[in-house]
Amino acid sequence: MNRMLENLRCPICLDLFQTAVTIPCGHNFCQSCIDLHWQGEEPKKYECPKCRKEFDEKPFLNRNGELSEMAEMIRAGDASVPSSPTGLPSQSTRLCERHHKVLDLYCKTHRICICSICSIQQCEEDKKVTVEEARKIMEKKLMKQSKEVDNQKQLTEQKITELQSNMDKRRNLTEQKTKWILDKFNHLLQSLEKSRQSTEKFIEGEGQRLFTQEQMQLQQLEDHAEALRAYHVKTNTLFQSQDDVHFVQEAQSIEQPHMERFPRDVPFEMDVKLDEVTNLISRILGLTGALEKTTSSEEIQETKDVTEGPPSSHTTRTSVAEAEDFRSYHHLLSFDPRTAHKYICISHNDQKAEHKLIPPSSKGGLPEEPERFEHCWQVLCKEELEAGLHYWEADFSLPWIYIGVAYKSIERKAMTDMKLGMDAVSWCLEVEDDRYSAWHNGEQKRVSHREKFKKIGIFLNYHDGSLAFFGDGRRDKHLHTFHHAFSEPLYPAFWIGDDVSVTLK
């Protein structure tokens, strides 16, 4: 049915034939449409709008009654037949408004569709192509644009997915941080309350004990003073006697009071204890002030934690490092030559490690060691750290190192570039000029602090699971703190860049 309808439509107006006529080339048109089309033709030149065949004289129009009748029957019998095919333009969009000829050319200069007469009269000097060629060009352009849009759409959807995933991770991380912090606060409050009660009990008990001792001493002193006064009265009275016999007899009966040493003052040990408590409370109050400043609206910063276990925060000072003088837990460490990569030279009683551009092993060779790092410029220290508090420092000649800790199970022979912090068994701070990043399990967390240091202090509280880094070993230069429930002994570890030396302090 659709095919038949197409054969009953005029190629010019695209509607069902109105008085169909046939021209010598065999194509059919509405009589009015072909007459209107040929009115604009140059004298003595007539062309078929469909096949472009030219006639020297205006062709005779043969009325095609059969087509006309069929078109009329369809028009009369089915009012639902559209006047033009779906998706095709109407006659007004296919014919030149000025010359009533088919728009079969495209002017690239003016970017419009034109007819053959427009091509000669208005666009003779312009670049022109047929509408078919123009379509191919535009299709190619649109396909390219469509591909770019599709790529952009795909990237946008991917970013949306990533952002939603990051939002979920951040929300979960925030919940974990909140729970961990609130648990610590509750534990801290319980500890403070317990300390308050024990301090109050100590003060009351110690005060009562001291009062009882002092009361006893006071009574002893008063009794002794009374005995001394009685002796003094007797002797003074006797000295006034003029009778020598009486004096001698009475003097023999006067017994001198026992001359004991005065009792020592009761040691007021409570003062010492209270001074210690006062100092500790002052330091705790200082920490609460720092905490209030850290969590104030001006100090809040976004953070992305890269560690496992109880999470740390960008703006949080390590409580242990603030509450304790971590330098009092200083360790003088030593490098373990058995673990040193062949390019790393250990010297100065194993206190210095230097990355040589020419391996020292080239002069004599290094013994085979199962603990040696084969492919990463790394070295561990001999000391294993577990239980308690530990602090150490490392000076470096150039700021290009990774410094941290690792379990003994860290990979040493794999061909891959597994630097510190790229696996689940090591934690480190990357130092590159004045930029710092915390690494664990291959995840990076950039540190906002921008200051160049040539010494890093590391404080480890193994029990609480905190590992803190400080520029120049200063508490006010806190760089980052990891929090993790450590399950194995830790070894100080270093990745050392080209021509860089590290000295343990």
C-alpha cells in the first residue's frame, strides 16, 4: 500500500496527483506543478525536475487519466492518508520560493539550499554542491559531533558514578571516623572521671593520714613541753633556797626529763603528687584548647583517609604526641645492611645510608641475602618495634625519600616497583621537595603542609595504633598521622632517591 501511494504522489508537491500528466521522459507530475515549474525556465529550455532531461521545446503534456482516477479514489476513500509522507518536507520546503523550482543545490558560501536559477543569478561565484553531496558532508560532520557527544556523555556518566561512589566512601569513612572519635571521647571521659575519683580519694585519704600523724606529733610535743616546764619550776624554786642541806637533798630527787630528739616533720608527700596532677591537668587543658581550635569552623578541611582501622584526620594532632614529650622515647636506630639494595651503601656504624649511582657491589660483590631488596632502592632498620612508645629521627641530604615502617613480610624480590606504602604491610610519608603525601596500600593522601624540611621525626604508639610524622621533629610541624591496629612488629623503613643520603639520629 505504501509503495502504491508513493507512485501516486507528485515528485514536486509530494501530494496525491491533481490532474496527472506525463512528459516525454515518462515521469508524471501534477499539471499545475509542472506548468509552475517551467514558468521559471530560461526561454527554449525545459528540464524534467526528476531526471534532469532537457527539451528544446516545451513538451506536450499527456493527461494520465488512470493515475488521476486512482489518486482521486484514494483521496475520496481514505481521509486518513497523509498529504505528504511522514518525515518528508512539504512542497513549500522543497521548492524555491522565488523561482518555484526544486531546491537541488546547496550554496556553501551562504549555507542555504538553492535551485538551479538561484545558482546562476545569485550564487554564480559561490561554492556549490548538490543537496545529496551536502547531506553526505553534513552527515559526516554530525556523526563526528555525535561521537564526541557520546564520548562526553560516557565520561560524564562515568564521573557521576565515580562521584557517587566517592560520596558513599566518604560517608562511610565519616561514619567510621565519627564512631572512632566518639568512642575515644567516651573512653577519655571515663578515664578522666576515674582519675578524678581516684584523685579525690587520694586527697581525702592522704589528708586524713597526715592530719592524724600531725595530731599525734602535736600531743607528744605538748606533753614534752609540759614536762620541761615542770622541771623548770622545780629547779628555779630550789635555786632560791638558802638551806644547803635542803638544796642537796632536793636536788638529788629532781629527775631530769628525757631529752629525746624532736620528731621530724611529717613529710607532706601529697604536695608532690598534687603538683604532678596539676601539671598533667594543665597539659590536658592545653590539648582541649588545641582540639577546639582544630575543630572550629575556620579550621575544618576536607580529608580523604587512606588508612585502615580507626581513621585519622587532616586537621587532627596526634593526641599521644601532644600529651607526651615524645623525644623522651627516642631510639637511636641502625640500618640493616642485609636488607639494603645493592645501590645503597651503609656506613658510619650503620647510621648512614647513601644511594650511590654506581653500586658498591661492583667492586667486590654483595653476598646473597634472602632479606635484601632486589629491585627497590630500600633498606630496613635492624630494630623491631612493638609494644609501647617509640620515637626516631632521620636527616636527609635531599628531600626525595619515602620514610615509614613495614612488617617483616614486605616484598623484597618481586620485579614490580613496590615502594613503601604501595602494599598493605607498609606505611610511609613521601617527601619530594616541599610536597608531602601519605601512602598505604597503594592509596595516596596529599598533605596540605608546604614547607621544605631536611629532617623528619617519627613517633609510634604501637598500643594505640598511631604513627605520626613531624617536620624537623617539631610538634607544631605535624604532617600526618596513620591509625591502624598493628598486628606484627614494625621495622623502620626507607626508600632512598638517586644520590640521596639518610642519617639516623
